[in-house]
Amino acid sequence: MATRQGLDSSIVNRLGADEQALFFAVKAEFDTDDILVWSGIDDLVIGSDTYTGAGTLLSVSNSEDNLELKSNGLVVALSGMDTTVVNYALTENYQNRPITIFMGQAMGGTNEVEGTLTLCKGRMTRLVINDTPEGSTVTIDAENRLVDLDRPSNLRYTKESQNFLHSGDTGFNRVASLQDKQINWGKTSDTAGGGGGSGDNSRGRDEFSHIQRN
């Protein structure tokens, strides 16, 4: 793990310490606002965002890290959440909304972040709410953005596709007219005044032979 790409040098240095203070943090981006929670207590600041401590109420499934370029999804569970989180889950359009899961190292006995790495950055695909007497549990299935590599693209190098991406762009307007266009490349042209491949070259050959004989 110490050789993983994107790993802060500060975390690499701490991996050799006798005591580890690892934590997880989740940033779920809904339309109205972001849900920011981490697996500790009190508040924790990562970058410019402040994460609310969820303690053991936050759980993250195992993450696989290998040499293959493939998508490995994660499952995030939030237990005993307040009505704000539950209302987001019930009313917000969560499908394909961004979600980022961090793993970090905290300074021993404090909420000061030593360093973080992005464990998973992708989108929310499924959200389930389970009501129990102790409270509500929100379970989120997240897929890695690498899954897009397996999805076929319906876009083509055509005027219509280009205007769908960038309205008013004329870069592909003449693609259709090129389909049946005949382009003479490397052929001798019969048109007068053409390049070196056209016309009668016998005079040039005779002059060159005369120079060689002399």
C-alpha cells in the first residue's frame, strides 16, 4: 500500500509507526447540499470541508486494490442518522450523484489530519433506507468512475453528436459530404499546369541524357 499512486508522503512515513490512527471520510454530493461525515468524533477538516463525526455509525465495505485497471465498487452505511440525511435520501435525486471516500491518517489523540488518499471516487447508484426502533440506516452503493470504460458511447464524429456536446459548433458540419468524395492522392493529373507528375517529361529526360554524355 505504501507504493500506491496518490498516497501522501506523510501517510507513508506514518505507516511505519507503532500506532496507527486511520479514519474514513465520506463526501456525498446531493443537489441541495453535501453530506460530510467521518468515522470519528467531533469535527474534522479535510481541505476546505468540515466533516461531522459519525463514529461507529459510519461503515465502509472492503476495498480491493490490484494491478488491474477495473472498477471495484464500495458500500457505505450510515446508521442512526438525523432527519436531514433521511430527507436527502427520500427527496433528492441521488442517482449518479458524485461520492468520494477518503482514507486518512490522524495525528495521535487529535483531530488533526496527517494526510489522506482517495479510496474511491465515483457515483451513487443505489440508496436504501432501513427503519429500525434505534433509528434509520442509509446504505449507499457507490461505483468507481472507471466503470465508464465499460459503457458504450452513443456519440459519433458527426454534426449531430458535436452539437449535442457543444451547441453551435460547426467543426463536423462537412463530415457527411466527405463520405463519397473522391480524392486523387498520388495520381498523375491530366489538368494543364499541374505539378511535376503532369505533362510531357520527354524533353527533360533528353536534356538530362545530353548532360550525362558531355
